[in-house]
Amino acid sequence: MSSIRGARLFRALSVAALGLAAVAQSQAQSLALDKFGHTLPENIQWASFSAFPQDVKLSIVVGDPRKPGPFVVRVRVAADAKIMPHKHPEDRIYTVMAGVFYIGLGETFDPDKLRAYPPGTVLVLPGGTPHFHWAKSGEYTTQVSAIGPLGLEYINKSDDPRNK
């Protein structure tokens, strides 16, 4: 075999090996994602959540918020719905997906403390921070990323829908 043909064969085999390595890496990443879970937009299912008022819905996007580990949920709040002052033990990252997200900090519901955030906004809320929400200008959807388990404690126990 000539050295030119040998060099071409070596180059072809090298390119093929790199291609196979890329495919294997892609498959390994895909398998890792499949083990954790994924949700396509058309498969998102909204449901009531006992800790929220009836006009607030939750969808589990990735993970299991009841267990230790990362999770992603979406929360859809109907126009004019309020979520009274509460706190979560876990740090949370909110991403506003649609509508205007109104959030206020404090242990009492005070409309003057509400701040409005448009779609695309990302907010970080440290665990244990008392806060409240109001869909003041219409329905909104947020995506919440955190490390579980999820917790929700109302400041005033009488505001908790689970107590009604």
C-alpha cells in the first residue's frame, strides 16, 4: 500500500472514529436526560395543587418536587387571583414565561409592595423569604426551578387552602 493511500485511509478512519465518538456522546447525554426526565410543551398537564387557591394551577415539568433533588414546575395564575403571604424552605429561581408576574415581599399582603416583572424576567428568591403574588393585570405563568423537596408555608394559617 502506498503511503498516500495509507494516509488517506488513516484520515478516513480518524474522521469515522470522531463521528462515532460524537454519536456515542450525544446518545449518552440523551440517556442521562431520559433518566432524569423531560417534558415536551404539548405534554404539559395542569392540575390543582392543594396548597394553592383553585384558580392557580401547577404543572410538573421535570423531576419530582416531593423528593430531594432538582425539579422544575410551572405555575399558572388566573387573572386577579392572589396567593397570600407564604414562604418556601428552598431557594427558588422564577422565570416569567407569560403575562406580568407581580410579587411583593413581606408577611402581610400589601399591594403597594408589589413589583411587576414582564416575560423573560428571571428572579432569585432565597428560601425562607415571606412573599405574596397577585395576577393584577391578567393571567401569568412562571417557571420555578429549585432543589426539592418543595415546601410552602402560609404566614397566616387561615390563608392556607389546605385548612379549608
